[in-house]
Amino acid sequence: MEIKKEWIATHELIGVGGLPKTRQGLNRRAREEGWQKRRREGARGKAVEYAWHSLPDMVKRTLSLRINTAEYQLSTQETAATWNEIHRQLSDAERDFIVSFIVREGVLNLLKRLDCPDELVNETRSA
């Protein structure tokens, strides 16, 4: 998967692909692993961004999935069938892991972590 951005801001990397969930933790990991960085143009303070090519492979894959979204839309019935098929194909351990994650994190928090648009999060709250 090709990505057009050569530099990724710290705030875009927090918690992605197993990275730390704080700026301090992320910056420490970047230092330890020798990621290439530069000062972020137009930002105040000590804001930095990291070179795409220096990021861990898992982070690159996760970011690529976020950027390269599906080009199709599912109807409500197709959505339910899709979830049922995903559930059917998962192992028992995978199902348990996903269900416990959703229970622990909550659906709204899950949607936020998936960078879900605000209108979908608000729609979920009112349901």
C-alpha cells in the first residue's frame, strides 16, 4: 500500500499499531528505535513529526488501512450479514478477545479510537 505522506505528526501516531498512548511514551520509543524526526513546520513549541520510512512496519500497515478506506457502502442488512460472517470466521479465542475488548473499552470509546466521524458517534449515543 502506498502512502502519500512522508512525515507523520506525533498526535497521528499515539496508540497506533501498538504504540504508546502518550506523547512522552511515543517520543521515548521513537528515540530508542532511532526514528527519523524533524520539527513540525508551523507548529508551536516542540512539535515534531516522524519520517514514514523510519516507522515500525506494524504502524505503517495500520496507518495504511486508515488511509486506504473501502470504496463501497453496505446497506443495513448487508452490514448485519457482514458482521455475522466476520463472527463466524473468527476463532473462539479471537471472538473472546474482541468481545472483551468492546466490553472493556465500550462501543463509543471504540468508535473514537477508530476515528469514527462525530455524527456516527452521536447517532450511537442517541440509539
